Amino acid sequence: MVHSKAQIRLVGTGAVYLIWILISILGAFLTLWVSPHGFTVTPDSVYYLMGAEGIRRGLGFVSFEAGGILRPITHWPPLYSLLIAFLGAGAVNVLSFALIIFLTSLLIYTASDDPVYSAIGGLLVSTSPILLKFSSTVLTEILFALWVLLILFLMFRHALSGRDRCLALMGLLSALAVLTRYAGLFLMLPFAYYWLRRRLPLWKGGLLTLSPAITYVLWKFYLISVGGEETRHLVFHPPSGYHLKVFLETVVRFISFVPSVLLNPAILLVLVAGVLLLVFARGGKVDGRRRMLIEMAVVFFMSYLIFLFLSISLMDFYTLPDERILSVLYPLLVVALVSYLSTFPLSRAGLFLLTLVALNLYGDAALRREKSAPYTGYNGPYYRHLQVIDYVRKHLPPDAIIYSNGPDLLWYYTRRPASMLPRLILPVERRYNPRFKEEMRKMLEHLTSGKGYIVIFAPIRRGYLPPVRDIMREVPVKDVVELRDGLILVVENGKG
């Protein structure tokens, strides 16, 4: 039987898709492998879980405050909580990571028509310690990275096909990105670039560019209408030298998760040799599709960095350009790098890229050791066995009014609603809290209106909160329970 070229290509493409799926499954397996204590839970994770609990109970996207008061969550958007409310954080993260791996391979293949380089690109993403760290953490980063990569894919497809439905889907996905992380507003920059670059009609390009901002404004309007308070304000504070230091350290960890590896002469020799091989190897011509995809990926990359600089300068000085914040850039870097190197002989560029994969695997082992530590995340054994948590669970009454330096940790283990102690410093804006005295007065009134307690966790250090001794001077403490890892302050009931 004679097979046509189309039939042969179809069979070949099917095998390539199967390889991508297997690489995606590898990434999902590694996500579970690097998490010996389960998916890591951070302080921010607790509020996503709390929001999911509120959604499941039909109460909305709310936090549970002292005395059972419900308060709309405004500091974080709701989509991640909505998804994990019904699917679970593990399913959302693993599926998102697997799709990111598959999309990376698909993008490289579409631009280069090279199945081997597309598979290597997928391997770089599936073994990335940076991405594995956050695909195995209850946070929004991996879902956000998926929306960004999907938008890049649709932009590339529109450039190739001109289909308007790609533009419509880009606008829809940008809305989902903003409702996952407010950083999705950065998409206005690559959208504006594409509008001008492709000379789209005014109404199409304008609507696409404004879609992230429209979503943000509508969501904020809703929050204000239900009684939410804005937690981010415009305050000018440009990035510091420490921000630059963290940024450079993160870039190094993109190459090797363990910085000490770069001090190893053998590793340095391999990297230098790989770079030299590429320098002296003659690559092919970067044709139209490759050039287009590389250009788009670089625009997304630079747009995110520009937005991050503006955000730190005007909105949130507390944000650091660390692994978490920059993790979204890793798939973009892989797409641009591998698409470019696919013009080189596989014997040269392939060896270099596989060296990077090997470094990733070395970092994966280090990540598993890091996540095996008992104090890694609230879900680790160290926090699980705190005496303070056990005491609250067994001895505090169900109707207790609780304020704490760790209300997130308290809720995670006991499901007791609690409020954060008044902030002396606003950490996001790095300035004195002008409402501190008023908030202290309201806390005192609330605590003395019923069975009031202040729970202090010794392991939790939050420098923006007032010292315990200052709190004890302001609050009428009836009794102090001293425990191995904290204090329970029993407050006098104002009603006698």
C-alpha cells in the first residue's frame, strides 16, 4: 500500500502530540514528587482557601473575621478561589501546569516545524524547579501563567490566520487573567503593541487593549458596592537596590535552582562549552514564523517587567521580583530561546538545551529536599504540631472573639475565624498606618464585648505589627496562658 505525504505527516504529527502529552504527564508527576508534605500552603494560600470556603457555602468571596464577621476579600481576585472551591487546588495546579507544558511545545512546533526542539522545550518547562515550586503551592501563579501563554498562542494564531475569534478569545482570557491576578493588567501593553503592529481596526484594537482594564474596573466597582475596602493606594516609592538584588538572584535561579551549583567548576565548564559551541555554530535563517513568535514572546516578557516596575513604584513596594513574581516569565523565555535555537544544528544546540534540562533535574532534587523540611509551609509538620493551635482547638469557646498575629494559620488548622492585630505599618505602602489608633480602639471594643482572646504565635514574625508588650498595655488582660510556642491573652469582658 502506498501512503500519501499527507497521511505520513498525519501519523507523524500524532506521534509528536503523544510525546508532548507524555512530557506533560512527567511535569504533573514531578509536581507531586517535589511535595512530600502535600501542596505548600502559604499565608496568601489561606485566604484563597478561605475564599473558596465562602464560595462553597454560598457566602461569596469573603474572609472570616473575629466574631464570625464576613468581609469581602479585596486584596486578591476571586477566580482561583472559585476554581479550587469545586476542583481542589491540586487538580487546578496540576492541570494548569500540564497545559503550560503542552502549549510550550505546540508553540515551538508551530513556529519551527521541528518536533525534536518542541519536545526539548516541553522538557525545559516540565522540569523547571521554578515552575514546579509554584505548581505545587496553593497560589495563583501557575494558573496565571497558563492564561498568559494561551493569550500568546492566540495572538500568534491570529497573526497566521487573521481569524477574529482569536481576538475575542484573547479579550476573554485577559479578563480571566485579571480575575486571577491583578497583574493581568500588564496585558494592555502587548495588546497595544499588537494593535499597532498589525494595524487592527480602531474598535477591535481599542476594545482588545482595554479589556483587562474594563474587567478590573467592573470587579472593583462590584467590591465597593458590597462594602469592600480598597487595600492598594497610589504612593510613590521606586524600587530599591534590594529589589535589583532579588531580581538578579532570581535570574540566576532560572538557570540553576541551586546558586551554589554555579560555583562548581565542572558545571561552569559545561555551560561555557555549550555557549561556545553555539557561538561557533552557524544557525539557519530565522524565518517569518520564528521571528514573529520570538518577537511576541519578548514583547510579553518586557511588558511584564515594565508593569512590575510601575507596580512596585506606585502601588505595592512590598512586592519583590522574586521566583514567585517572575515565574510567569519562564515559559516565555523557553518559547523564545528554543524557537531561536531551532535554527541551529541539533548536535550543537540540542546538547546545550539538554544540559539545561539536566540542571533543572538537579534543581528538582534540591527543591524536594527544601520542601521536605518540617517548617516549609503552614501544612508542614512544624506548624501542624504547634501547642498554641492545640490549645485553641480544645479550650477556647466556639463563640470566642479572637485577634492574632497569625489569623491565617489559626483558621487553616482550627477553622476559627480571627482578625489580624492592627497594623502599625502598612506593609504594602511602607508607611505608618494613619488609622492605627482608631483600629486599636475598635479592636478593644470588640474584644471586651464578649469572650475576647489575643493569640500570639512565636514562630510568626510580622514586623508591621505592634510588639506584644505594647498591646498588653492597651488591652485589659485578665489572664495570660504561656505555651511552648506562643501566648494566649484572655481579655476582660467589658460587661462584667
